[in-house]
Amino acid sequence: MGEEILMDIKKDYVLSKLRDGERIDGRKLDEIRSIEIETNIISKAEGSALVKLGDTQVLVGIKMQPGEPFPDVPDRGVIITNAELVPLASPTFEAGPPDETSIELARVVDRGIRESEAVDLTKLCVEEGEKVWMIFIDIHALDDDGNLVDASALAAISALLNTTVPAERFELGDDFPLPVRNLPVAITSLVVGDKFLVDPTRDEMSVGQRLITITSDKDDNIVAMQKSGSYLLSEQKFYELIDVSVEKAREVRELLKDI
Amino acid sequence: MKGDEFEVDKPEEEKLRKDEIQLIIDGKRLDGRDFNELRPIKIEAGVLKRADGSCYLEMGRNKVVAAVYGPREVHPRHLQEPSKAVIRYRYNMAPFSVEERKRPGPDRRSVEISKVSREAYEPVIMKELFPRSGIDIFVEVLQADAGTRTACLNAATVALVDAGIPMRGLITSVAVAKVDGVLVLDPMKEEDNYGEADVPFAFVIRNGKIESIALVQMDGKMTVEEMKKALEMAKEGAMKIYNLQREAIMKKYEAIEIEEE
């Protein structure tokens, strides 16, 4: 109950600030929190990245192993994305099987990587119809201060960028870097009344789960989209959100070029 | 947490994008439709006896049935909300509804579809009129041929009206796909499988006008301009479906009047 009252107070604060066109942390409405990306921090993993988006922290690890391809695409590697919202990351997370939030998180991140064809899966075929490389993208939330989706998507692509295919370990030739050829970036916004806040914090989310994630690729194509939360979105907002998200994604993508 | 975490998101999403599959021939789609043409739709309200409201709907080769129960007591009790009704939406596919038998029960895809569909209805259903109660929406896909989530939403709307649940508007849903570089309305299986993008929309329609977007998802690749055009296309298609939903509801009530005389 205490938590709920606190959220109500925060909500009033967020809304009153917003009436003056301001955010509680002083950011511009379309300003993303500071981003830090650290790669290769888990040596046991084939690739890894820790992303700090403000106080939100997500660790993504990539593991790879040979496996069977899908029958309809016998010559392509397989991507499997999973998200675990461990109780360490937030007082509201509980241990147990993945709930709809973590499933949605994993699927939205997965869609961006898959649909932008970020990984060249045709180069991950060992033996057509028999053996291909499987990429396991595991998203591990460490601290949820809002907008886990964007932090996870950024950590996922950063981790893929420094992934080495462990061919030697499986006696399948020499190790080689994972062929990554696109840079999908997810941008999530919180829709509040006639405004929207890019990259919302947890306190800002006290106004309600009214989110939309728009993922775009290096050529400014939209590759994934998800409206999430119980609210209605006007067409006008939808158009604005697309334009802003693509533009913001371009900014964030610059950071990936240094990896 | 066993098994499920390694469950593979099925190849349904694994688009082939094979160049040899031509989806647009001489300006027509494989099933002869124009780009902005819907598949044939059949809607019937009140098809189930036990449910408070129900609807059978066909959209092309999709066959779905929706049932609404409630407002009724919520079980388990701790899910009750003191000031409003709890909405639950369960999207489920019959094992025989697809080419290769689907393992029964919820997979990750159905969990996600159920979530976004529920979220589309939550702001539309007048929940505050039914504190401590629950409104359950169950949709079953009997035969799937792309666009099942849109077909289910369309059926659920009619079932909700049939159950007499007060709503601020009607939800109508349709998808737009990009195939062979052009946008097409209401994609069927082939277009969904081999197309370049798929964007399901759901709208709130009130007093015969589209008021807002209740659901939008997207996967594939589209330019910003195409996305904007896709929305316009979806809106036109949705208005046509909306009229069919209304007809189905009217027909049900006409039938009731005759019985009473």
C-alpha cells in the first residue's frame, strides 16, 4: 500500500511539472538519459554487454552452440531471445516463470534484431538442414529504473557486436566474429495526455504504463513496433512518435559505432 | 521456469523472403484481390448458449470464435479490484488450426497477443461500472490463415456487445503488410510468410468515426512514409469491417424482437 501512495504523489508531481513542459529530472521531453556501454565483461559468454541508461542497468550475454535449423530455413542460424526479470532488479519483480512483461520484453528486443537482419544468419550454417549455429540472447535486468526495453535492446546489439562464434570449442574450424550488419535501436516513449516523454524513468511511469516502442535500423527503416499498455493513441501522436523515434535512434546508434 | 525459457519463437516469424516467390502478379494479389481489398468476412453474433456473449467470425480462411463471460465474480479473489472490473483476455489456438500441430496451451506468442489485445480493450470497456467483478474474453482460433489476432479482436468486440458490456466505442482491427514492395490490406498466409513487413492495427470507432489507435504492432521493414500510408490504408479497411460488425449485432437483435412478438 505504501508503494501505491508514493506512486500517486509522484504521479501528481510528474503531471504538474509536465504542465510547464518540464520533466522531473530536468530533461527535455525528447532527451534520452546518459548511456554507458561496456562490452566483453563476461568472459565465459561468447559476447556480452552491460548497458547503463541513467540508473537502469541491463546485462546481456550471448551464448552459442550448434543445433538443428528450422525445417523451412534449413540454411540459416537460429536466434533465441529470452528475458529474465530477476527480483534483484526491482521490488516489484518476483522469482518464477516468465510473466507477460518479460515475454513481451524478450519478443520486442528479438523482433528488432530479427527484422533488421542484424545478424547474417546465412553465414551461420554448418551443414544445411542438419547443423547451424544457435544464438541465445539472454537479457538479465539488474536495475529497473524505467525503460528496460531500450536498455535491453541496446545491450543485445552491443553484445552481438562483440560476439565470437566458438567454432574451435565444438571442433567446427576456427573461431570467427559474429557477422553483424545492421544496428537496430529501440526508442520507447511514455504517452501522457497530448505529450510524450522519450526514455521514461520509473518515477515517470507512475502516470501509467502508456508506452510505445519503435525500433529503426541504420537506414531509418522501421523494423519493429509495439504499443504497450492500456491507453488509446491518437493518429497525430503516432505520426510524431515515428518521426522522433527514428531521429533519436540515429543519435543512439552513434554510440554503437565505437564498439 | 523449465523448458519455456528455451522455447523457440516458431518459424512463423522466420520470414523466408525468397525472391522466387512472387506475391503480386499483374497488379493483383495471389487470391485475386486488389491491394486495398479485404478478404471475405462473415460475422455471426450469439452463437454459444452458455456464454454471456459470443461471436463466430471468418476472415478469409481464418475461423475464430469469441466468448465473453461477465461481469462476474473474480477467481482467484485476490485479483479483484475495489473500484473497477478486471479484464482478462485469452487468445488460444486450437492444436489443429495450423499446418503443423500446435502444442496445446499458451506459448510466448499467445501470451503476448493476449496482453496487447487486453490492453486494447481496457480503456474502452467501462470497467468502473463493475467494481470487484471480472469480465473474461476468450478467443479460440479454430483455423488460422494469418491475421488471427485481428480476426479475434473483431470477434471479441461483437461478443462484448452481445454480452451487453458497456463500451466507449467499438474495437475494429485489421493488418497491413508490405509484399513485393507494395502495401496490401489484410494479408493472407502467403503474404504474411513471405512478405517484408506486417503491421496489425486496432482502432476505437465511435459514432461511426475512427477516434484513436488501440493496438499497433509491427515487424519487418518499412520506411516512415510507408508506415504512415499503412495507417491510412488500415483505417479504410477498418471502417468496412466496422459496418459488418454492426450488421451482425443488429441482426442478432432483430431476431430477438421477432421471438418476442
